[in-house]
Amino acid sequence: MGPLSSEEGREMLEGLLASAGRKLSPAQQAVLQHSLPAGGDPLLFQLAFQQVRSWASYTPPSALVISRTVQDALHQLCDTLEKLHGSVLVSRALGYIASSRNGLAEAELKDILSLDDEVLSEIYQHSSPPSKTILRFPPLLWARLRRDVQDCLVERQADGFALLGLAHRQFAEVVQNRYLSAQNQTKRHLLLADFFRGTWSWGMKKPFLLPLCGTTLNADRKVAPQPLWFSDTVANQRKLREFPFHLLRAGRIEELKQDVLGNMNWIICKITAAGIESVVDDLDMCITHTNCPELSLVRDALLLLKPTIDDMDGVVGVSIIYTEVLARLHFFMSSYPDLIGRLCQQCLHWFEVCPYPVLIPLCGFLQPPGGPLQKTLTGFLKGVTVLELSSEHKLMVAGSQDGSMLVWNMENIEVMQALTGHTAEVKCVKVFGKGTSAVSAAMDHTLRIWNLVSGREKFSIEDTHFSTPHLRQLHVDERNMVVYSASGEKVSGWHLETAELVFQISGDVQDVWLCTAVFVPRLVILTVSEGGIVCLWDRSTGAMQSKHQLSWLQKEAPTCSALIQKQEKMVAGFSKGSLSVISSDGTSLLEKLPQGVRFVVTSEDESFLAAGFGEYVRLFLADSNGFCRFLATDLEHEGVVHTAVISSDNNIIVTGSQAAYIQLYYALTKKVKAVLMEHSLPVVPCLAKGANTQKCLQDHSEHGSNCAGPGAECDTLDTSAQVRSLEVAEQKKLLFTGLVSGTVLVFPLNSRKDVVCIPPPESQKPVNHIALNRQETQLVVAYDNLVLVLDVNPGEPCPVIDKPTYTFYTQLPAVISSVAVLTGCRVLYGMSSGDLFLYDCPCSQVFPLEAHRSKITCLENSHGEQWALSGSEVSLLCLWDLELCQWKHEICYYKHSSFLKGIECACFSKDDKYLYTGLLDQSIAVWDVSNGALLAVQCVHATARRIVPTADGFVATTNLGYIIREKFHCPQSSSHQHDPLQHVEATCIVKSRKGEEANSGVQHRNQGNASRHQIQNRKPSWICAIV
């Protein structure tokens, strides 16, 4: 509200006086008009009213005073308050309110004034307190002060309470300058910190020096207690909000780190009560006032945790928070023992006393803070397919496989708009109109023009050619207001205002265009066909200008492209990994990527280029010769990467993947190149001492395998071909590798120079799987339809492996996908069709087992060989009783939100009581072998490729290169009401076979034990469906 004129001010005062039942004499009106001749701020007239209403009719005009400015009026108010109530009480009461973060409740203010010895000294300087055991601030004194302050205090709702605050900015400035010098403000924050800590509550007596007699009185101030939780579900919001603020302002940094920021109970409570953003705000506040790098690491770890919290739909899983904090900060325990080390120790202690089964991280295996990944955004139910940034308005538009689109504000990372309209996968989006509009193309055969400010659709264009299953591309020519859509053998131009078709060219239906580029200055269109034909077209006439064949292209089709306007070139990606620069003058190969190129994007200034392949994004930097690789390592993701975009200042690269996540990565400027190179590969921690099993935790690389030793050192063994399968003889210290060439190499882990080569069969087929028996005396090598059983005899330094002891063929059209070997030369093998067989080599007999409905992905037998596990692609796993040769428990488990389903790897615990499974939905599950019950589920944000047991848990490797080492904690007296899927949207169905359903043929084969098994299996079928 702007300033009032003198006439408006006079009307305001007359109205206020009339409402108060007061009337001024002519002399008083003359004084008032003379003091405020030119009008002023409305607050000035309100304060003038408070002064005028105290005038008496008999007061002489010479004694009447009206302040001419707001500041003078406020200072006059403070002078009046001090005369009536004492300077100490007024300065402290207003000072505490001004020093609070959100204001103070009246009850809080009375408690705080009861703790202020100087206030009590002024009150009891001429008399003694009424009680020698209880010392309180008289509430009547506050009631009088509150009445006289009047409208300068206001009640606001915050933290679930009605809080008193200073009503006006000018009043806050006057209180700050008058009562809160640097020293006084520190004192106010110190006492407020003690109050919200609860230092003098619960009957704690605070000494007070009686000014009248000079003796000390130890009395209870009867201050309200300040617990972290009022009940199991009600948190102390006031303490959570105010306590860290006052500790910081009081300079009690160590106390802040120990009791708040380094306290997992505090962090859990605040995340539960106020959201993870509130904890991040506290950390940001402390980071700006302290030089403490570990605070930044804790904040970044919580930001990485935020997507997991958001997926919980308001119900916070405490165990998930403890797991993620420990698995992300464990890397820094030794570097920052005071803060991060304390947090990790608190997490470990919580796990040890947890009343239900839980997996305890023993090392860091989740994306650590301080790396290239800064934030992960959620909001989509299916994979993110397109991204586009607007530098003018700092907006980002994203589309997904289900047709949904979101607009993000990139300054505060919040969703601004949800664009609804598409009913199928969004294939391309372009922003134009200085960031106010966007055009999108989807598989529902439409182009849609959007207003990004309102979130509404302007109009929709039907484009029937978008039904073809080829690459969709959009090019916006704002100068001519045309959007070009390319798909299949047609390129169409549509007017952005009228939606009229203004341009169209067609190619050969048998050789469709897969890449197009529209060069604005030259008014030409460049197309690259599936057969490698490059054509230039005149944009005005649609006539072909030139045509030539890419001679080097051999059975490799274009898959994506990006335009380099400055160089009038196009960078195209191809199906077998070629990344090439194409122009009217010719074509040159930029780089050969390991997999087919999924997308190519450039920065706004065309100085950076990003190419996506599989789960990776490779970055390139423009130079005088074109482009050169920017980083030695690629950015790796949890799922297949569909799209990426680079910010206009080249500070951020944003990627979207099949995992339905949008991830923001570190700056791309040269200044932070060293940081990216340091952190773009996962940190591989040391394994526990004495655990030989770590030598089997291999990363399946393209042409080698990484072997983690007992220390921090990591060796690389050259295999000369891609590794398909790995096995480790733990006792004999041997590493077996099955290669795509069909060869099996045996590396003695104590002698890196020696190697044994087992040649492939004549068919030269790749090794599909290899397995060792528990005694490490027999090796089974499985090809498509051939199984070799070889004896492993001791030798120095290499073992002695002769020709195969047994060889058999499957005689089936499906291929062998997994294999396990039992004692007595029995081989359990699963097929890609889901069939499962047990082959007795000495007897040359095959026993078919009940088949799965899809490919067998893993087979494991227990250490005592009583049980075996088979897992498949459809998330079905079976626990088999090897003596009866029938499944005992059939388990189906799958997440609703995951597109990836199936069992990747599994192992039995050392005592065969538990089963650990690595699932393709990026989680690890623990099962009770005796009844098939699900005990625990843990999301590890990566796929566990291999898992092996330790004495009290397991060690696993992931597709992101991390090593997971965990302990399984299962208390004997765990609560039967605990639901392992409480915070996981998943379904788990367990079927257990009854004893009387035993197969008669198998019973006959085990007739000596039939009676014992009937008693053992006499239990009802157990089915549990949890959604």
C-alpha cells in the first residue's frame, strides 16, 4: 500500500477515533494537522492514532507531541513502554520475539522470561519471590505489556501454533537497532537455545541471585519440557524449527554438529515431521555460516535420498533412511570421523538393536555425495524419453513413455505444470518463443503446441505419418513460424500459428529417412536414409539438390542425429555404435562406441556433445578439428538412457532413463573436469579382511575382469575376449572365466603370470554358464546345447584339468541358460524356454523337473545340498528339495513400479537358513528357506550381478561397479506383525507344497526316507499377497 495524502490520512484518523469513541478538540486537531501536513505512510497514521487516543481534554497544546516519521513514532512507542514496564522487560520481550525464527507462542515467551535472570532481578529488586522452590515470571506483567504494545505484535500460524511476531518491518528494524546489538543478540540466542534444548525443564533448578538479600536461590523455573517426540507420531515441531537456528546464531557450532546435524534421531524426526527439504534447509543455513565441508556431504547425501523419500507417499520408512545414509556416507567415515563417522556409527547401532530382520550395510555402495550426480528428480511412472531446456525462463520440459509431460522450474527444482493431452509415448519436444511455448510429438499421431506459462494446449495437429516405427524428429524455424516433423519417408512443415501444412517432401518407402536436419541460414534440409543415402533438399521448392551414398556404411543404420548449425554439419549415431559427422562435403567417423547410439545432443553454443548408448552417456568437447572426448570415463545410469540435454551455460547435463528418473549431473566446464574425472567411476572400497569370497566379485567388462583383492588394490586380468561367466574356487584360489569365444581360462589368484586354457569345442559357441561343485573338484561348462563336466585336480602353480569326464547334449531347440553341479556328478541345468532338468552323469539319465514359464536366469544349490534354487525372468523362483526332486516353495515377487522383473543372481547363507536374491528391479531380498517367507527387501538402486555368502551376510557386485557388503540381522524374537513390504509397492505370493502332493516316482526313488519327509512336510499351504 502506498503513502496516503493528508486528506486520506485525516479520514483514516477520524475513522479510527470514531471506532474508539474519541473526539479531538479544535486545538488538538490543529496540532495534529500541523504535525502531519503532507500525509505519509499508513503505519504513521496508525501510530499517530495510538498517541492521540491517550491525550486528555485538559492537556495543553504545548504538551501534545506527534511524531513526523514512522521511525520516530516507533521509538516514541518504545520510550513509553519502557517508562510503564521497565527497560529490561521491554527490551527482552521484544528482543526474544525478534530473535526467533518464526516467532514465539505466549506460553514460550513466559517460560523464556522466567529463565532470564536480569528480568527477574528487575522484578524482585524490592521484594522477595513468593516461593522459595518455584521461580516464575509474573504473567500479569506480560498481560499489561501485551495490551500496551497493541497492534505492533501480530499472531501468525506456524509449526502448528499461534506465534507472536513483530507486525511491521519498520518495527523489527527499530527493535533490532535499539535492543539487539551484536553482544545482546548472542545472549538472546543463547537463552533461546537453552530453552528449546530443555536444559532447565524436568525439574532442573537454575540458581538465581536475590538482589534484595544477596543470597542464591535454587528454584525450579517450571519451564515446559522440550522432547524430540511428544508421542510416537507427534513431533516437537517448535524444537525442530528453532533449536538449530539459535545454536548457529549463538556460535555453538560443535553443539550444533553433535546434537542436531550429527544426530540421526534428529534427522529422522525432522524428515518424518517436516520433510527432507527442511533438513536440507538447516544444512544450507549452517553451510553459509561455517567452514565445514562435511556438512555439504551430508546435505548432498540427503538430496540423493530425496527421490526415495518422495516415493514413500508420506509414510517414511525409517530403516530405508538409515540404510541410504549409511550406504552413501560410509565412504567418508575415516575422513570425517567427528560428524559423518558419528552418523554412521549411530546407523550401525540402530541396525544392531532393530527388532525385525534387516540388512546392515558394512561398506558404501550407493552413489556417494560429492560426485557428478547432484540431484535425482521423480514424477513419472514410466521411462523418461525426451528432455528440453529453455535458457530464457530456466524451464525444462520432460516427456515419458506413457504420454505424460512435466514442466520443471530449474531454479528451485519444482514442477510448474503438468501437460496433459498425449496418450502414447512422447518422442520429441522443442521449446520456442523465448521459453514460453513448446511443440511435442508422440506416438498417438499428434503434434501438440503448448503454452508453458499456463500449461494449456494451444492446438493439436494430426500427423498420420507418426504411426511409422521410425525416428521422430522436430525442427522449429521461428523466423518463418514453421515446425518441421520428420518421420519415415516424409518431412512435413506446419505453421505454428494456423496449423496449416505448408511444406512436404517424400522419399523412398523402401529406404526411409532416419535422420534429418534443417539448416536455417541456407534454407536446406539434409536427410540420411536407412540405406546410408545422404540427400540435400531445397526448403522452398522441395527439390533435391544433391545425393550421395555413405560408402563405409555396412549393415549399420542411422539411429539418431544432432545438428551443428555453425559448421553446417550433422552428427549422426548408428545402430552398431558409429558416431559420425556428416556434411555436404562428406562424412568422417568421430568415434566407435561399444553399443548402438540411442541419442546425440549438443549444447546451445555447440561446444559440447553428448552421446547415449545403453546405460552410459559419453561427453565430447568441440575443438579445431571437430570434437574430442571430454572425459576418460562415461556417466553410468541405473537403466537405459533415453535422452539428455545440456544447460545453456554448460554447467549441468540432465539425463532421462528407463528407470523413470531425471538426473542432474555436475558442471561440464573445464574448471570442474578434474572433479568429474575423479568421481564419474564408482568408488570401490576395501573388503573385509579374511573374506576370500571377494575374489569372485567380478565386473563383467568387455574384454577383461576386475579382481578385488583383500586390500584397496584392484588387479585387471586380460582375457582377450568378452567374459560371459565367472566362478571362483575359494579354497584353491582359482578364478574360472568363460568367454564369448568358447574358451575357459583358469587364473591362479596367487600367481597372475600363469593361466590354464580350456579350448572350446569344435562348434566354437560362446560359453553360456560355468559352475563349480562345493568341493571345488568338478567344473561344469555349458554351451547352447552342450555340457562338459571336467575334473579339477591339484597342481602347482596351476591346476591340472584333463579332457572332459562327461559330455552330454540337451537335444532341445532351446539353449542352456544356467547350470549347477551337485555331488555324484549330477548336473542341474535350466533352459531359455524355462525347462529344468537334473542329469545324472554316471547313469546317463535325465530327470525333467517342473518347468518355469520363462528363461531360467540362475541356479544355485545350498551348501549342504539339501536345497536348490531356480530363478526366472518372470520374477518366479522355486526352492527345490533335492532329495524329493520337487519344489517345496514357489515364490513370485515383483514391484509394481518396475519395468524390469526377474531374478539375476542368488546364494544361500553359510548355514543354509536364508536365501539372498539379487533382483532386476534393483533390490536385494532375503527369504527364509524353511517356509519361503520374505524377511527383508532392500533397494540398492542397481542390479546385483553376482552375490556370494559370508559368515553373517553376503558380498555382491552391481552393474554400476560398486561392491555391496552387508550383514543380515534377524533377531530370534522378531515381531510377527512386521511387514517387509510396508514401504515397498510390491506383491509377494508364496506357495508351499503339502506333503501328500509328493511325486510318486520321486517317492519311489527315495522310499527309504518317505516317512520322514511326510512328517516334515505336514503343513498347510502358505499364501501371502501384499500390495
